Amino acid sequence: MPQVMDADRMSRALTRIAHEILERNCGLDELALVGIRTRGVPLARRLARALREINGDDVPTGALDITLYRDDLMRHAVGPQPVVRRTEIAFSIDDRKILLVDDVLYTGRTIRAALDALIDFGRPRGIQLVVLVDRGHRELPIKADYVGKNLPTSLSQSVQVRLQEIDGVDEVVIEGEP
Amino acid sequence: MTTQATEAAAAATLTSRHLLGIAGMTADEIGLVLDTAIAMKEIGGRAIKKVPTLRGRTIVNLFFEPSTRTRTSFEIAEKRLSADTLSIAAATSSVTKGESLLDTVRNIEAMSPDMIVMRHASSGAPHLLARTCRSAIVNAGDGMHEHPTQALLDAFTIREHKGRLAGLKVAIIGDLLHSRVLRSNVILLNTMGAEVWACGPSTLMPPGIGGFGVRATTSVDEAVEGADVVMMLRIQHERMHGHFIPSVREYFTLFGLTPERARRARSDVIIMHPGPMNRGVEIDSEVADGPYSVILEQVSNGVAVRMAVLYLLAGRDIDVERGEG
Amino acid sequence: MKLLLKGGRVVDPANARDGAFDVLIEDGRIARVGKDLPADGAEVFEIRPGWIVAPGLIDIHVHLREPGQEHKETVLTGTEAAVAGGFAAVACMPNTEPVNDHAGITQFILKKAAEAARARVYPIGAVSIGSKGEQLAELGEQKTAGCVAFTDDGKPVATALLMRRALEYAGMLGVPVIDHCEDPSLKGDGVAHEGYYSSYLGLRGIPGAAESIMVERDVSLAELAGAHVHIAHMSARESLRAVRAGKARGVRVTCEVAPHHFTLTDEALDGAVKYDTNLKMNPPLRSAADRDAMIEGIADGTVDAIATDHAPHHPDEKMLEFDRAPFGIVGLETAVPLVFDRLVHTGRITIGRMIELLSVNPARVINVPGGTLAEGSPADVTVLAPDREMIVSAESLKSRSRNMPFDGWRLRGGVAATIVGGRMVYKNA
């Protein structure tokens, strides 16, 4: 299983994204990061750290669990319900620019659910999407604003993002035949 | 997607597609409900207290016994999950016209609900339906048998305050004989490793309580001594007719939770009551409204716990009902 | 018309006979019992090795439900079930609709029984009018019409005074009073034996004392009246103690136990099917200690008879909440297999004792012919197949009702044939 990103490249990708965020938004005013559980959350925290290192300002960071908004929830064949975790957004999202963070962008359905969930918290001025990996195969009209790496894949393949905070290692690997 | 693998690994599930009682639930299953309820509670704190999870699902609340608290709690839980809900009270149903329980429910089932939340005065009524109906059955209290969501919300409340259930001394005091809250709580707390004391007049002590795995006593002082949790049960005025107690006055004298008695518990004790409360009968107002009372928290936690139960059962329901996979 | 039962083992405790004999039946009576009887023109029924030829079994506690509740059972379907279960005779309880409290109803039942021509039917009349416990029924006329005993079964004889008078009056007529022993205030609205399982399942309990208090009363009153009281469907160990004490001091008290009370306990209520109304009967399934006491009483002779308390109910009536469903299960077709499987094959009683419990003693309790293979007595014979393996099937019962907890049970012991008055009314050979 070929590794397509190691710790170093991941770190550089996130730093680059941080710079792009600052450029595009002309500073950090009214920005907030919201990571999608599970791996979007540590990625959002890393971005917050990177932004602080560059700019010196703290960006509010939250965690969003989108399980209850999933469109496939009641369509499972046999199997347990996904575990629901807490959503923690300790700030008002009203009139803020929200940077939604996830590890992999694939069909777009997770992002669709996250947008729904986010809207239930208020009316942000805008939402931008940050992903570490875009592997293509979109099923919904959704596009990332910041991408760590574009990764062409086949449908039979799977992309695994592993993060130090959760998996003990930083890497992206691609599994299965192309 | 990367997230699927970890979710599958972390996911636990309820083995039954019904919630008939705490009996038969494992510690893991109880833990799953309580953990899920944490996330559900957060939804209740939002400005928009609603998620689309059960959109398009129909839940019928079938209450053959009057209940305001439990029915309202289920209704709010259902609405917060976006289910379509309908509540039927016994007084307005066909039961009074001599229709049998099964016929009543079969008629409701003909309209294809996904779940039936039911309260009934007969112990085991939900079990009868679970054997014969297609819908998932959630027991909202059956006779003197079980009231599983009450025990789950009690456990959730205790865990919020104490961080754990194992090793706690929990004293349950009152009309033990007729209480479904007692039975569900005893089973749950035993499963989770708490030390349960049951206290009430000898006339209201369930025969064979020795088999329940509790310490039974008729002394409130003994039950409350060093307790982490004191749970008061409602005493019904009707009980005087069965010669169970001479008067509510004497009951309060012997078994009421007064501030003096409550002081025997640990200093960080929490006082619980499943409601509805009879002030001055089983509990002194000073205790009910005191700093250690979590009685109103129980009510708000009830919604979160019921949301968790409905969510977890809704997924199970698909498998059987639609025969998918 | 002659019938020769050829070969096999005859067990006839009333005549102290147990061995290989042939039985010749002629004109509805036992003509001869002897070794190697010649067929001599008789139809021959080959008794297979291991089978047992016994005096016809008698069930003295059956609800035939007719008149009034024919959707549950009729005299015809009930007696079909009886002979399929090996019973050549049944005594039927008076809690029909209307209650059998006068000669017209007794005559009606006997007429139906004659038309059915299956098992013999011995009506039992009500002690009080409408079994209401207020006014003594016309016991004398009822006896003349054919009643063999009196009871207010379904409920106890209401007051001590009524019971005293009933015992005195029935004693004069030479018939027993059968009592359903239960203190109504202690029973309350109980639906299960009071103990751990009733508490755990949240079912209102009926303590054993609710029964034994009434047994004690009845024993004392039988002593006072110098008459015969028979305790119906005894279930509690305290009751057994009371009967034992009464017998020890010479009171004319007899008692019966139903198969479910020596087979099942209240633990079954918490079984695979919880709140199964086919486990709801009155008296309720009791504790293991009670069940063991019943077996002990059956083995040591304190218990006189095994009677089924066959209580058919329509499925619609049983498919209710546990506390709303009626009490009772059908038992005629499972009694023999249960007695074999649980009492005989386990070594608790001998086959001779089994015949006493199911034939000899029941005949004596209600003073009817039968319970014997003596030459000249009516030819009521049951041929038992002690080693027949069977799986109980509620679906294939002859009874009109199916309410019983034994469906699917694998039991050893069955009935090969039932002969009533010389007629083979059931054969499963």
C-alpha cells in the first residue's frame, strides 16, 4: 500500500493551506475553524496552530459530529448505528466565516451533511471547505476551497488518512488496486 | 472513506430491536445508550433543537395509562429527531370500547408506524406486542414491571454528577412493591456495579426481594447512611386501601426524606425522584428544592436519553423490518 | 360382542393384580382376566410387549364448558380429548353458563355425553345457587339427576357456615364436597405465585397461604361435620401439610394435584416467552419447593389423585395482557405422558401407584364404578404405552382449545387405546 503523504509533507501542506487562508480572507478577523469528526478535528486544531504561528492570533475552533445528519443513516443493511459523538462549537457562528475541515473529500455527502448541521447552529457569513486530500468521484456539486493534495483514485481504492493524535502516525496511504 | 473503518470499529449496538426492559441489556449496551445521550443532550442546548435523523419515520406514542411527564419527554425527543409523531391516550382510543390490546395495535400497525412507544398498566403488555407486531416496541412503563428509559435517564444523571456508576451506594426508598422504576433501576445499577439499597415499609417490600441483589432494609437511616445517591419513589395515596400503610402522615414520619435524614448521606449526595412528587409525603420540600436535588435535571436528561434510545433502535429496526442486507 | 385383550401386563391395584394376563370383555363388562384366554370368536386386540392394561383412567376435574361456552369446548370435543388422553371417564365442573346448579343442566350434560358416546361423564353440581355462595343448591335433586359431587369451583365455598352445611348435607347424601381453596382477600387480584418471580416480573402475587388457609378451614369443617371434603388442584406445600395432618387424625379429606403443578414452577414465567398466558392458571405455578412437595405427596400417598383441571379457553381470550387473560390450561391429552415422563420414568412412583392416582382413587373419591378390572365390572380399560416417545403438539389436540404450555415438549409415555363400556373409543396402536 503506497504511502502518498508522510508527516513532513502533511505538515507542509497544512502550512501552505494556512497561508492561502490568510491571503484569501485578508487576515483572521471573524474566521472560525470547525473540524468534522473524527479526523477533521485534529486537522482543524493543527490549522489553528499554524495560523497562530503565522499571524499570532487565535482562531476559535470547534468539532462537528455529522452522524445525525447523514443521508445513509436509515439505509444501512445489517449493522449497528454509527456512534454519535458530541458536537462542540463553543462560539456563535452567526456572521462568521467558517472554515470547515475534513480529511478526505470523496462523494461530497459528508460535506453536505456538515453544511446542514452547521446551518442549524446559525447563519454564518460564509463557509469555506478545507480538505487534506481530494480523491475525486463527487456525487454532489461540492468543491473544496483549499486542498492539501489532489489524489486521483479508482472507486475500488480506499484512502486512509492517519493522524498522530488518533492513529499515532501522520501519513496518507492508498489501498487497493487502481 | 477513511472514517468508515473507525466508525465500524467503535460502533456498538443494541442486540434487541425493542426496548422492553433493562433486563437483558449488557453493561456495554447501557454504556452505549448513555454515551449516545451525551451527544443528544448537546442538541438540546442549541438554538435550533432539531436534527434530521428520523425524518420520514413515524412513531406512535400509545399511552394506556395517564402520563404527562414521560409522554411529553418522548414527544420532544421524537420531534428533536424529526420523526413524525402521534400520541394516543387510552381515554380517546378504542380500548374503552372493548377492543383488545392486540386489535388496537394491529389497527395502528395497518398505518405503518416504525416504532410504538407504549405505556400500559399491565406488566408484560409490551412483551405481548413485541411477539406479535412488526413495529419496534419501546416500553415507556409496564405495570409494576419495568420503566427502562427512566432507569437510563437516572443512570445518565448519576454519571453526570459522579462520573461513574460502579461502586456507588444508591439508596432507593419508598413503595418498592408497586414500582417499575425500582425494578429497572435495580437491574441497571447492579449491571453497572453499583451497591443498591432498597428501603420501604415491610408491607411494600416485594416478596423475594432477596433475589434482586439489593440490600433491603426498613430503616431509612441505614439506607441513607453514606449514600452517594438517594432516589425517592412516589407513594400513592391509594395504597392505604390495600392496608399497606395506615396514613400518609405516618408514612412521612417513618419514611419521608427529611433534611435530618438526608444529612446522613455523603456530603456530595444527589437526591433524585422520578416524579410526580408528593411533597410532605415521601419527601420534604426543603430536600426536594435543596442544593443536592437533581430532580429537574432528571427531567431534562430524560429527553436526551430517549433520543439516544430512539436513534439506536431506529437503525436496528431497518434490518428486520425492511429485510435489507 | 366380545373383545379379547391379548398379551401384555395387567396392572390392577384394586385387585392386587400385576402380571401377564389376557382380558376378555363381553357385553360391556370384564368377563375374565386370566392367562392364555382363548379368542373363542372374540375380536382380538394384540397388546404389544411393554404395554400395560389398566382400569380406565378417570379425571375428576375437567371443565367441559357446555352449556354456554361452546367456543372453548363441548361435551363432545372434551370427551374426545379425554379418551385420546386415556381417560375413560371425566367429572365435569359446574361453572358453565348457566352454572350447573339444578337437575335440568345435569340432565342436559348427561344427554350430550350419551350422544357423544366417548368418555363417561359424571357431572359435578354447584354447592350454592349460581355458585354465588349465598343459598344452598338443591343437592338432593342434583344427586338424583346424576351429580356425583358438589363444588363452587372457580371460587371457594364462600363462607365457613355454607361449607359446614354443604358438608353436612352432602354427607347425608353420601357424596363429597370438592373445594377450590383460596382465601379471596389474600388472593386479591393476584395472577401468579407470590415470590421472587412475581416480584421480578411485576405480577401481583398469590401466596401459598391463600390456599392453605382455606384447606385448614375445610379440614376442620369436615372434621366437625364428619363428612368427606376433597381438595381440588392442590398446589402449595402448606396445603399438603394441612391435608397430611387432617388424614393423620382421621378426617375424611382427600386431595388432587394437577400435572402442571408437579411439572412446572413459577420460574417458567421468566422463560423464553415472557408473560406467556399459557402459564397462567389458578392456583398458579408455584415455587420449586412447592412442586417438590407435590411430588413427595404424590409418592408417599398423601395425594389421592391426579386430576388435570382441564380448562379450555379460546385463543382470543388468552392472547391478552397477562393480568387480563383467564386462568387455566388444557390438560386431558398431556396428563399421561407427563405422569410417565416426570414421575414414573424418574422413579418417583411405580406404575401401580400411577394407576391408583389416575383410576382407583379417583373412582373412590367420587364414589363411581371403575378403577378396577374385577370380573363383572364395567369394561373401562386404558391401554398404556409407557415407552412411546412423543412430541406434544398443541395443533393436533382433540380439544377445541390449544391453551397449554407443553407445546413442543418431548415426553416418553402415551396411550395406546381407551375402552369405555367394552367399546374401543380411542386407538393409537
